[in-house]
Amino acid sequence: MARRIVVAPDKFKGSCSAAQAAEAIATGLAAVWGDVYEYQRIPMADGGEGTVDAFLDGGAEEVRVVVRGPLGEPVTARYAVAGDTAIIEMAAASGLTLLGQRRDAVHASTFGTGELIRAALDRGAKRIVLGIGGSATTDGGAGALAALGARFLDAAGAQLDPRPAGLAQLARLDLSALDPRLRETEIDIACDVENRLLGPHGAAAVYGPQKGASARDVELLDMVLSRFADAAAATVGTEFRNLPGAGAAGGLGWGLATFAGARLSRGFSIVAELRGLPAAIHGAVLCLSGEGQIDGQTLHGKVIDGVAALCAHAGVPVVALAGSVQPAAESALAARGVACLPIVPGPMDLAAAMREGPVLIRAAAARFARLRPAPA
């Protein structure tokens, strides 16, 4: 049996997908080391943008659904299905990039994300992995829950619009029609922030301004989320407003944890488990990863950081390729046993480097293979 090298990069954002990067790395190594090794390609993601692509590249089925966008317009969103698991990115339905300059945190809704979840349930999903990065919303998941059957009522029992602008008079919740399949489905939310739901470090204060919220809007959003949390506690008897990560994606994680029993976990860990990366690394002789830029963010839950931890546990050497490498991050990774390798061999125009990403990655992998003995 051939000795095995695991190739598990993230996407090189703006240049190539994780699958293209993995193929380029494996091709570059094989050009020097030949077929002495098995090159196991496992395109990776951290639960954010590119997660669905990583699963599609790994053979998952693509499903497209027309849903409501953040401000109610129809958008075509896609998700991946692998067996009885659905992999969804909320940004496909409720993302900031769908709005351009029309950012409106007070009226943006996660309704379309709820429609994606419902579509996955309709296809028989028993597990849903939901990446919640890049949201345009601060509704505590009210829109998504409304799409799944929840009703939001004022003190007189009148039904309210589940967008933040409509929830200022929220008094109670009606969950009688909430889709019962939610409680029968394993829901994992890829969440890499620690913010609570409310207050100066909460969803509205920290993330509201980048979604178009003024200072007055932030006050309104925080008040609405507080009323929602109070109504939720009175209805279901569970209290998650102080859960780390509750403020991610405008409180969507909090809403699904409260009403659907969802678990908030590190995105990389969820993706790595589903893709079989820990088992693949065990017994390998070498692992190569990579991403567009190695910097301070790399050290906090990104793909290279996660790969490094798995490799350290398994005693497998790891090399990380990147378009650019910041010295402080390189030093920190070196202390963790990671060797960093820039793919650009010298001064080069950024646009050209982005266009030539796969070529540069392949050349860098070959250069690495020539500079060191083949691993035993």
C-alpha cells in the first residue's frame, strides 16, 4: 500500500476553490515524487463561505431552491446534500453580499434561511450543518423560525411581521405550528465568534453597524432581541442569551439553539469531522494545507489552524502554502510545528497572482518537494 500524503487546503479566496488548490498541490508534489505516495485530496472549509463548495467538490449533491432574500426579493440559493446530511450557508439566502449597498438591518430577515432549512427537511435530511457567516440580519432568527411555522404576537394576540421593525411590540410566541421535524433533526451551527446575544458586545452593537444600522437602529435592534429573549424564556423555559456565540449572525444561532435544539460549534471541527479529515491524517506521512493569506485570523479557528492541531495530535508534519504570509503569524505557526511556504516566488502584480493561483500553487508544491527529501 502506498504511503499517504493528505492535501487539505482551504480556498484561496478570489483565486481558486479548495478543490482546485488541493489538485494543484497534489499535482506539484507528484511531478517530483511521482506515484510513490497516495495523495489524498480533502478540500476543506471553516464553516463560512466556501463550505458548500467544499462538499460539492467532494461529491455531494447540489440542490437549488428559490427563497426570499434578506429584504424579501426572490433569490436562488444552493446547498449540498451528502447522504442524509444537508450543508447550508445562510449567506446564500440571507447574506450581506446579496444586498450590495442596500443594507438595512432593521428590515432584513432570515426568512430565506428558514426556507432552506425547510427544503432540506422536505428532502429527508436527518442532520443539518448550517454555516452562519456573512449575514445581513439582526432578527434573532425570527424570520427563519417564521418560515418554519412560528408566530410572533403582540399583547392583543395580533400577529407581527417577524422582521426587527415589526417586533418592537412582541409579547408572546405561538409555537403550535413550528415544524416538529426540527426537534428530530441534528442541527450543527458553524460559529466561530464568542459574542453573547445582547449588550455592548452583542449582536446589534458589534455587528449591526456593518449591516447598515445607525446608532438609533442599534438601540432598537438590541431592545427587540431582548424582548425576543424574554418571550422565548417564558415560552420554552430555556435561556441561551448568554451562550457564547449567541450573537453570531444577528442571533440566528441563539434562535435555533433555543427553539430547535441546535448546537453551536467551531466551523472547522464540524467540516473536518464530516469530511473524515482526522481519520485521514492518522497514519499519513505528511499533510499540506493552505489558504490565500496567512495572518492573525489564521490562528483562530481557520483551516490551517485546525489542520495543525489535528496533525500535532497525530504526529504528522504539516506544511501550509499561502499567497502571502505575515511574519507574526508565521512565527506563531512555526511554534506549532507548521512550516509556511509563500506561493509567489518574487515581486508580482496582485491581479496576476490571483489569476495564476493554481499555477503558482502547483509550482510552489513542486519547489517544496525538490528542496526536501521525500518523507519516509
